[in-house]
Amino acid sequence: MSTLLPKSQRPRNLERSRGLFDPELSRQALKEAFRKLNPRLMAKNPVMFVVEVGTVVVLYLTVRSALTQPSQFAYGAAIFVLLLLTLLFANFAEALAEARGRAQAQSLRAARADLKALRLTEDGVEEVSSTVLRRGDRVRVGEGQFIPADGEVIEGLAIVDESAITGESAPVVREAGSDFNGITAGTRVLTGQIVLEVTSNPGESFLDRMIGLVEGAARQKTPNEIALTVLLAALTAIFLIVTITLLPFSLYAGQGISLTTLVALLVCLIPTTIGGLLSAIGIAGMDRALRANVIAKSGRAVEVAGDIDTLLLDKTGTITLGDRQATEFIPVQGVGRERLAWAALAASLHDTTPEGKSIVRLAREQGAQLEEASLAGSKGLEFTAQTRMSGTDLPGGIRLRKGASDRIAELARQAGNPVPPDLTLRVEEVARRGATPLVVAENERVLGVVALSDIVKSGIRERFAQLRRMGLRTVMITGDNPLTAQAIAKEAGVDDYIAEAKPEDKLRLIHEEQTKGHLVAMMGDGTNDAPALAQADVGLAMNSGTQAAKEAANMIDLDSDPTKLLEVVEIGKQLLITRGALTTFSVANDVAKFFAILPAIFVGAYPELQALNIMRLATPQSAILSAVIFNALIIPLLIPLALRGVSYRPIGADALLWRNLLIYGLGGVVVPFIGIKLIDLILVGISRL
Amino acid sequence: MLAGVVQILIVLILMTGLAALVGGYLARVFTLPGHWALERLTYRLLGIDPVEKMSWQRYASALVLTNLLMMLLGYLLLRLQGWLPLNPGHLPPQSPDLAFNTAASFVTNTNWQSYAGETSLSNFSQMAVITFLMFVSAATGLAAGGAFIRALSRAGFAAIGNFWVDLTRVTYRVLLPLSFVLAVVYVQQGVPQTLSAGVLATTLEGAPQQIVLGPVASLESIKHIGTNGGGFFNTNAAHPYENPTPLTNALHILAMLLIPSALTYTFGSMLVRRRQGWLFFGTFLVLFVGFLALVYTAEQRGNPLLSKVGADQSLTAGQSGGNLEGKELRFGIAQTSLFITTTTAATTGSVNAMHDSLTPLGGLVPLAQMMLNVVFGGEGVGFINLVQYVILAVFIIGLMVGRTPEFLGKKLEAKEVSLTTLALLAHPASILGFTALALVWPGALSSLGNPGAHGFSEVLYAYTSGTANNGSAFAGLNANTPFYNTTLGLAMLFGRFLTLLPMLAVAGSLAAKRSLPQTAGSFSTETGLFGGVLVLVILIVGGLTFFPALALGPIVEHLQMLAGKTF
């Protein structure tokens, strides 16, 4: 049984494997489009609800005209069909977005479907299906087995292959009691055996919640979506007044307009383009987050992400590689560099910390060597809180020690050896560079300093520069002393840093930033990050983190990638820009529609108004039909844009506005003139046949 | 033409200077803590607590109640006119619908007159109703404008000021002194200021002529400073006693624009965002100059039908040329165009020419400006109206740059958007709704002075003028019927309060919000780019709303004129 999906079908690649109009999803969406005609569902969207009411009115008028004015029947029927199409297109857009979101989430869920689980009971172990596991159940997972449910490791340590979920091939360590105890269903234990506690009931996992967010019934509108809906409703109301009053106006002018034409005009004027695509845009935003392997717990979180102006980042793991690395050996006066390198190598032989290993690596690179014999008989001295140093005793009675400078200096003094006068200078030098000085001694005589430096991740400086162009300020948090913190902050290019910070300080800091009016995002994984994650406007928890952190956060990153915040911010901005662009486009379209329809309906009363027919549309009827057809067709034509989102570039607000105004504002004015004229030409062509 | 443009430029430059001067003064009126002795006396007499801090709800209810009471008082006085003193002509009371219309008109700063002043109102009514309301309606608008700006200047603090204090200060410190100074200048220029009823003159033919005099100068000053507009004489500011010299004509224009333009500076000053204040001023000015250019060129071009039959309408050294029908020759086309643009921009409604006689495109300008209602606008409310569109523009711009929208660093959410759109909606609903009603109401069409598109324009103009609280009339329409009196009265009340109250609520809501700092990702509203977008939003939203109505009125008239159609 292998639930590991082949690479081509991994979640990240869904975009490529399934086109925007994937036949299967489109078929589902088409069915849904009809179901969504239900007025009770429609009423959630005031713009399209008005269209639906109008459609029913036109249907009634058309049926009635079949009996009384057969000449008007064809026109009425055509308008009715077009209005119905408008509704279906809008519903289709929403349903397609939902279907894609669902498919995306389900492909993540597929990895965990129906696995066998070994549940621990009071009298032993029973084998059950993963679907019956409930919150609080304990499950044992051994080597080569799949994790049956989301949970927390409570016993043991395992190396886990998470590639099915994250697409990342390097295995990760998950260990009880650490900040990396979160474990995801569908991943596989490579080595080790663990007991995990299930953290969610069936159907209640974060992924299930996210699926709920994209589906119609449970979906709640986000604050900005509500505000925009209000605005669109108000525009609809204005155009309702404009069209209704046109009836008395036309009666006064001596030629009443037919109700069918009025409804057609109304539907053309109200912002159906954005009204029809609005919910699809929101769902697609969630979907894009999911594609980036981020599970958002609310639509609001994605929306707020676009507003974030302050990023709080942990130094370790986010800005720098996880651990400090030895970068330089600095001997005191009278000692050779080779000697120091050798001593440092020997002192670190039994040191298994990443720092110790990096000393060994650096020493070997610089040519230091140790004979096999001394290696075999050596004895390691582990670091303890009491000794505050570590080291090695070589067989020949050579004692090598390394530790903080004050401790080693004390050691030398106790042995009656002088502390080299330039030691303090060397140590300070290292600290000023942002590195940690480690002093090495041989037989209680100080040899020199090893500089342990944080290695800033490659490319991080460019990312911060990009963030700055997007209007975001980055604040680095570190437990280091101010000197070190400053040096790293400078190297990484963050805007601000907080040194000597304790985990609790994050919460206070977020609070402070928020009081100043900033919207703060942070990423975290540990249990002591949980309060800060909850307080942050966007709290992104790493999937590898503790359950507490994941509960507190409003987004979870399946890849556990600390730089993911950048993508999340972009997705949020893209979501808002798409809404704004399509609203502008929709309203700008009205200019051309006025020039098409107004002369058409009043040319009988005032022949001079023909001058306003600047598109030279053939007949009043073809003009009205062309406008309505354009209005209906533009919705499916814009579905790709709504689902993919308008592209976002960090070029500054003014440049962005210019760009979008030109494309969607000016474009929105020009495109319908061309489109309506073309449709009119086609209609004329058809009628000649 | 050059002389005309220079005249206009001089006036606009003076206006800009005065805006900064008076705007700074207004900012002090709205913010200084101390009270004048006269004010303290007033507060004590009326039992007002001048230190009370009002929420927007309290402020708005004080405003509405005061206005309601004053309107009721005005209505009663007009209804009881026959039994009240100072009625030498023994004029009968106004009919219920006319009294309602008059009271609504003056309490809303509209000053639409369905009646002829001389033959309908006693001296007591003129003083106790008309002049009184002219002051307090202007004071109400300006107080609301001040409170609105004060609210925008606050963050995390829900109180927006004290209505009683604002009203008192605006009256004592702004309207009374300004009106007094202006009245003195008017008197110097030859505007009558007397309590004698008039003089009897003998004409060249030997016939006796009664020339009406009265306290004209004092009325003229508050009429324009308070953007009121009702005239002493029926021909309003075209009358030589209301507007005797080119200087008084220029002063009329400057007085009308004085406070609406100054409030942009007051805004910049009170929020310490001077650039933003000037940007709003610039927005007003761009729209103003655009409309002015339209009416000026349309009037100067004259009527092509007259040219066809041989009339010379060209501008030469010997003649002003253009369309002079209904214009006072003393002012010429440039000064008349400027006056027309000003009076309908600042919603004053006084006229120095007959708007009914403008060319179709010239006539479109007053209509369009009142429909937009944001080209400087009325006392205090003009600025508030501008902010409606600013919020709309900022909302769309915010989205387009990828931020949830904010204005002055405050997030715009569903609440602010609903209130703003409510205010935006009330204006077209009233104008188009009542116009449509008048067109189908039995008998209402018999008031029309002209058939066809021009008749439509007359009705449209009346309700636009009423809703925009302008008060100017296109003339041609006999509005003194129960139907028009009632519906126009309602239009004035809707236009005034259904935009003012929601916007005060918006201000109150914004005042309570915390302010977010500007970052590189947020959009600055202090740039020319924003000004440009704002102008576009105003024109597009206004245009889309009113284009059909304008197409059936002035635009079709213009096309008919070009096609050579006559009636």
C-alpha cells in the first residue's frame, strides 16, 4: 500500500497537471452553476440577485408577449437567454473556484485516506482504520509506517519523510517534548518508533476546516469583501434608480421603453462583472494559499496578509542557518594558527553539537590533523552547567578545553598560568563582528579564540529588499547580545532588531507594534510562541511545530519554511488587487454601454440622439443585444484572471496604481467599445444570412 | 476673450489667497479653547454647557433638533403672518404647502423661492424667518463642516465637538463680522441700506415709478457669504441695486467661494496635512475651471441658428459677441459665466443672468455642478460632500495597490462604506426620483414653460437645485403649486440631511479609529496622481448616474440646435 503520490500529482504541481478549465472540474462546476440559481443562495450576492429578479421579469414578459405581441417574442426570448447565461456564467465562476479549492485540498487529504493505525488501548494494541481515530487517541507508528492522523509526538524520536505533503525530499526529525513534535497524517516514518497523540477528530482537521472555507455553505465573507459588496449594492441601487426613472422620462419624451429593454439596460449597468466574480476571487485566494502549501484558517487571514507592514522574524532558522559555525581561528600572541587549529580540533573531537562539528570541519579544512592513535585513546569531557566548558583528554596526558572566555581565563589563573594580555582584545573583536568567541586552552594555557558566526542565509538580503519595496518592515528577534545582533541585522539587511529577547518578549513586542498602528505578522513553531502567534495579525505556524502553536496561529505552513510569509503577503495583496481591478473594469465598462443603449432606446423620440451612437451600431435592437451579450461574455472571459489573480509586483503604490489604472481603468473604457461593435457586426452578419 | 480670461484669473487668484487667510482663521475658530465674553453670556442665557464633548450621535441630534425647531417656527410664523405685526401691506398668510416649502428652503440653506418676496412676505416675516434662517442655516452647515474636519483630525477619540459652541462661534466670530464688513463695502459701492420703503420717481415719459429700496446691503452680504442665494429683488444679482458695479460683482463671487474654498485650508491646518488641504482645493479648482471653460466657450460661441440667419455673434473690438439673451450687459459674457459657475458650484443660487436663456451646453454646466455637488459646494457641506468621493476613490485605489482601503491612516470598513454610499445614493435618488414623479403626476406638467427637452430640463433643474440646496431656478417652471412646493421642500430636506447625517456618522466612526502609519506600500493621498483619480471618480460616478437625464435634457437640446430644430 503506497499512498505516496507520484511527483507529477503532488499538490504543488496541481496547477500544471490541471488546467484552469479542467474538464472534470468544469463539469462539476457546470452542474453547480444551475443549482446555485436557487434564489436563497443568490440573495447573498445583491448584484446577481437583481439580475435574477430581472431574468424572471423578462421571462414573464416574454411568455406573455407570445400571446399578445408575437413580434416581440424573439427579442424578449433572446434577452431572457442572455440574462440567464449571465447568471450561469457568474455561478460557474464561483463553482469552478470552489471545485478547484476542493480538489486541491482533497489531493492533500488523499495522502491520508484510510490508513491502518495501531491504537494503544488499556490492554495493549489494536489495529483500526485511521478514519475512526479521535482526538486524544494514542497511536504507535514504527519504521516504514505511515502516520495515520495529525498529531503530536509524545514518546520517542523519528526521522520522517514529509515529501508527500510538502514536496520537500529531505527527511526531518520529529521528537517528543521538542518544538518539533507536530506530525502530519500521510507522512512516513523512515527510522525510529514513536507514539503520537491524535489532535483532531475526523473531519475537524485544519485541512477539513480549510475545505469548509472554500465551500459555499460554510464560507463567510471577509471584512473587505463585505465592504465591497456594500459598495456594489449601492452602485446597483443607483443604477436601479437611473433605469426606473428612465421609464417616466421616456413617457414624457413620447416613446415609452419596453420593460424588457429596461431590464437589459439595468443588467448592463450594474456591476455584474465584479459581482459575478467576487466570491470566485476570494475562494481563489484561499486556493492560491493552499497551492503555496499554506493552510489558512480564515479568509480574513489571507486578506489581512496583504496589509501587513511589519514582519517579526526569529533570527535563528529564518535569517541565519540554524546553527552557529566556526569561521576563524584567532591565536593570541606567541601562538601559531596551526597550533590553535589543532587544539580546537582535538578539543571538539567528542563534541556532537553542530557547533563542535563545524570546528572540526574548519580545522580539517585548514590542514589540522590528528593521529589515529590519540583518537582511539581519547576521552571526551561534556559541557555541563557547572564546568561551563567542554574538551578532550588525549592519551598522552594532554588536556584540551574550550569554553567562554571568562571560564577559560579562570581555568588558566587557577593553574597559575598568565592570561595573555591580548586575549580580551581578541575576544571583543570577535564579538563586535557579531560572532561568538570561544576560547581554547591546552593544559590550562590559553592558545586563542575560535570565532563562531551565524551564517546568514543566501538570498535573504534580496528578499528583505523586496519586502521593503512592498512596504514591509522587518524586525529581527534574537537572544544574542546587542553587538552580535547589530552585526547580523546589518549583514542580513533587516530594518530593525531586538536583542537579548526572551520568548515572552515577542508578545510584548507585537503588542507595542500594534499600538503604534502596525499590522504585524510573525512565524513561529514553539509552544512559547503561541501567545504571540495568536496576538499577531497574521500568525503563521510551521507544520513541524507544536499543536499549541498551530492552534494559536491563523495560518499553517506545511513546508515549515520561514520565508513563506513573503508569499502569503503577496497572495493577500493579489487578492485585493484583483478585486479592485475588476471593480474598476466593471464600472468603466458602463461608459460604452451607455453609448450603445441610450441612443438605441431614445432615437425614436429624439432622432438627433443618433449622434451619441458613436459606435454606429446597426439597429436599436442589435445595439441592446450587443451590449447584453458583451456583458454576459465578459464574465467567463475574466474567469482566468479572477482565479489566477492580477499579477503583483513590488514597484511601489503609485506605480502599481498607474499600471492598474491604465490596464483596468482605461482598458475598461476602451475594450467594450470594441467588443460591442464586433458583436454588433456579427449579429448583423447573422441576420443577413 | 483675453480680457475676459484675465478678469477670471484675477478673481481666482484672489480667491486662493483669501482661502488661506480665512481658512487659517476658521481653524482657530474650531480649535481654540477660550470663549468670548459674549459667547459665555450666550451659553449662560441658553443654559449651554460649553465644555460638553459630544459624540457624533449627540452632535447630529442637537443639529437636527435645532433645525427642526427652527423650521417649525418658520412655518408657524409664515402661516400666522396675517395676525403678526410689521405687516403694512396686510399680506395674507402663506398657504400650508408654500409655507412648508419656504421654511424647508431656508432652513436647508437652499433659499429656493416659490413666492415673489415683495408681494408675499411681510417685513416681520422677512426679518424673523428669512434673514434669521439665512444666518443659522449657514452657521449650521459651517459648524457641521468644522465638526466633520475635527472628527477626521482625531484618532481613537469618539467625541467630535460641541454643536452649540460651534454654532455660536461660527455666528459670532465668522458670519456676523464678515457680513458686516462686506455690507459696509457694498454700501460704499452704492447698494441701498435703508428702512424706507422706496422713492417715487418720474420717468422721461412723465409716468410715476415706484423704486423699491430697503436693507439690501446687509442681505446681500449674508446671502453670499452664507451661500444662501435668495435675492432682495426678483431679478436677484442682476438688479443694479443688488449688484451695482463690477467690483460688487467680483465681491459677490469671492464671497460665495470664500468659506467653501477656505475649508480645504482649514482641513490642512487642523490635520497638519497642508499638502492634502491644498490638494482638495486643487481638486475643486480643476473641476471649477473645467466647468467654467465649458459655459464660457458655449456662451461665447453663441447660437448657430442665429448665425445662420445672418446675426453676427463674433467677438470683436466693437461688440462682446456670443449669446447675450438673458444676460446683464454690464457684466458681459466672462463675468456672467464666472458668476453662473460660482453660484451653482458653491450652491448659492443667486443669479446675475437668466439660466433659462443659456445655450444648451451652457445650461448643462449649472445642472452638472449641482448634480455633482462637490465643486467647492455649500457652506461646510461642500467639503463633506467631497469626502464622500474621497472615500470612494480611496476604497478603489486601496484595493488596486493591494491594501485594504484606508483614509487618513484609518481603515475603511463595511460601516463607513455603507454610510458613505447611503449619502451618495440620496442625492440621485431625490433628483431623479422627484423628476420622474413630476413627469407622471397628474397636472404637474402644466407648470412647464416649454415643451420637449427644454421643459424636461426645467423640471430636472428644479429638483437638482432643491436637492443640492442651491436654490437657483432655471425659471420657466411655475413651481408655486402644492405638488411642486411639497416635493421640492422634501427634496431640499433629503438633499441636506440624508447626506449630512450619514457623513457625520462616518466622521464619528473614523474619529474613534486608531490611525495607521504610512509605509512604502500604502498610497499617499497627497499626490497629484490621487487628485487626478479623485477628479475621475467624481466625473465617472456622477456622469454614469446623471448621463441619461442630461442626455434627455441639455444634450438632446444641443443636438437639436445643431440640427437646426426650432420650437
